[in-house]
Amino acid sequence: MLIRIHYSPLPIWSDVLRNQLSTLLCICLCALSAARAHAWTVTPRNTLTINTTAVPGMMELSGAAYRAPLGGSSHQLYAIQDSGNQLVTLTVGVATDGTLTSAAATATQTLSPGYDFEGLALGPAGSVLVAEESTPAVRRYDEATGAALAMLGMPPVYVNSRANFAFESLTRTPDGSTYWTANEEALNPDGFLSTTSQGTIVRLQRFSYSAAGTLTLGPQYAYAVDPIHIGTTTDSRTRSGLVDLVALPDSTLLTLERSLGISGVVFGVPLYQYEDRIYRVTFAGATDISQSPFNSGLTGQSYATANKALLWKGQVGGGLGQNMEGLALGPQLPGGGWSLLGVVDNGGGADPLSVNTLAAFALAPSVAGDFNGNGIVDAADYVVWRKSLGETGTGLAADATGSDLLGIPDGVVDQFDHDFWRAHFGQTASGGSGTIANAAIPEPATLVLLVFAAAGWSVWRRRAA
């Protein structure tokens, strides 16, 4: 549809009105874009060097899992070394805002036999599950004795893993019903390793595992990892891959991507820089690649990858960053948020940028009904709803087709979303009400009038000045 706008002969009116409408259009487009961003926020808190006095040989932490509360602000965390066959117990202090107050390694347990351990999750009945790159496989160990209990049979396609790029991730849902694992970079028949110009494709594998040892494989989804974040050259150390997963209470995932690039060269010596990225992942419209023809390889096939929305990226510890390889959902925080705890692989002392570090983040749900992500449910969110009406996959609010209040994108933007916005009008990110909390909720026609009234008011002020 072609729309012709005839301008008034008054130059001041035409210029100002045109500017006002352009600004309004930009606001609406930005709001619409923000609505599709994510339904959680990740805020970095701090990092602490882990006290290893009780465990002086601790090194190369690659995966983590929350174990149990110890009382007050003290909590127990498990971490896995990717060499030395050690399951490490960490005692950490977590403040109410997710900030770390203490971090110490307090004990270790040898897992036998040992492999190149990378991912970690609590298992059923006093066990742990560990993802390892050697075979590759997911294995179950007794957490008290370290004895091997079982090897879980993952799909045969994973035997096509490239060396040192196999199973790197492992997580369990908070209710213990479901696990996820993934390879770090593309399997041989799935595509290329990451470069500075293109990312890599990995497979997210869902499964369940009971105390009786019953393994049930679920769907697989392709996931696109970002390219190496910096530089134009690569060497044997540079990479960008998926290094851990975190299952969220709303049945979605967080992914941890780790990139190592060359930021420059001084006297022939490369200057390396790390970057970690945390994404929220959903699966609306994604192809289940666990079946033929995808189970033989993805190269040349047509498929839809999982959806990802960036929540945070940066350098752990600042500067050139550190090699954060593991991430776990920690204790729940007041107000409905969660602690996120990340472990750094120090390379056994061979990595000059990384030390035995624990990193803390705060994970918080977005405000229900805050479709443009500005921290308050207000009239601007109506604009987002109106422009998204009838669309699928945006997940603005709860929907009868399966979306939840945290924005899982399964449903259609419809009247339900509008009613949900009205019910939460005035709420803010702090859980309280904003300055508009007691105001009447504007109706659709009123909103349109307000838009043009705002433009006219600005013009009048301009002419009266």
C-alpha cells in the first residue's frame, strides 16, 4: 500500500511533524525489536580467585553443578577437572544479589577410570554424570566413592566428533527430569570449525536418565555458534565453541560460548583475548535433527537451527579475559532471580591469562508484560503488542498454546497477550509499581490520539517559543 503525505505549507509545522513522526516510528521499531530479544537478564557481579589451600593441586576446571545449600549464604558446588580425574567440592558464599563473598576448594574425589572430563551434572541416586571428550561419552559415577557406574549410549553420530571438540557440555533441569549435552564444535559431517568470519554448527542433545539406569534419548537441535570474536588470523589455539549449557526452570536453555582470538601481534608474538557469551535458547520452529537424513550429517541439508538471544558477552575478570568453560545455575535469589556460577580453566598453569577463578552472575526474569524491555509495563508495551498482533514465535506473554510467563516463544500474539499486559500495567523490574501504577490504562483509540497529541503539543511549543 502506497501512502502519500501532503505537507502543510507552514514550514515549521511540516518539519516538526515529520521529525515527530520519524522519532515515533523509530521508537516503535526499537520496541518491537526489543520484544524479541529475551525474557531473562544476565548481570555480571564479580569474580574471586578460588582458595586452594585445602586442595593445592586443583586445576583446569571445566564444568560445574550446584550441589546443595549449606545454611545462610553458604553453598556447595561441584566442579570437574578436565585432567587428573578429580571431582572437586567448592564451598562458596553468595550474597542476596548474587555477588560472591567467598570461594574455596574443600575436597576432591578421584573418578575412576578417568577421561578428558568436560561437562558435569548431578545424576540420580547419589551419582554424578560427566561428559567426556576421549571416547566421547556421557558417564555416570558414584559421587561418594568415584566408582564408574555406567556409560550412557549417546547417538552414533557423535563418534564423528573432531579431536578435542566433542562433548563439552552437560546440564540437568532443576526438577531432575531432563538432561542436555552438546559437542563443542561441528562434527566432521556437519560442517567446519569456527573461523573469524564464520561460526560452527553443533548438536544439542536432550535425554532423560532414571535411577534404574534407563536412558531415553530425546530430540537433537542444530545450534549456530558465533565466529571467533576478534582478529583476522587463526592458529591452533584460536577457537569459538559451545562449552556449557544451563537448563532453566522454564524449560529453556542458557548456552555458554567461549571464544579465543588474536587481537594483535607484538614482535611476532600473538596477543590472545578471550570472550564469553551467554545466550538464551528456545526451540520454536527448530528442526529435530535426530532422525534421517540429518543423523548422517548436516552438510548440504536444509534445517532450522535453535533460536538464540544474547544475554551477556564480555571478558571474565576484565582485561583480556579468562577461559571460563563451565556455568551452573546456583541458588535462587530473593525476588525470583537466580545465581549463575562459572568456573575458569587455568590450563594447568600454562595459560597466562587464566587462574583458578569463580565468576558470579545474576539471572533475573524480565518483567511480565514488559514487551519492550524497559523495566516497566506501560503504554509503550501496547505499541509492541499492536504491531506484533497475529505473529507467531515472538512469545510476548503467556499463551494457551504453551508459552509461559517468561516468554517461551511457542504461541501467537493475540488478545490474551493484550489482557496479560493490562493485568500487569504499572509493574516494574523491582517487583513493585511505577509512577503510572495508579493511572488508568489507556484504551487503543486513546493511545493513537495520545501519539498525535504529543506531536501537536511539541509543535505548539516550538511555534510559541
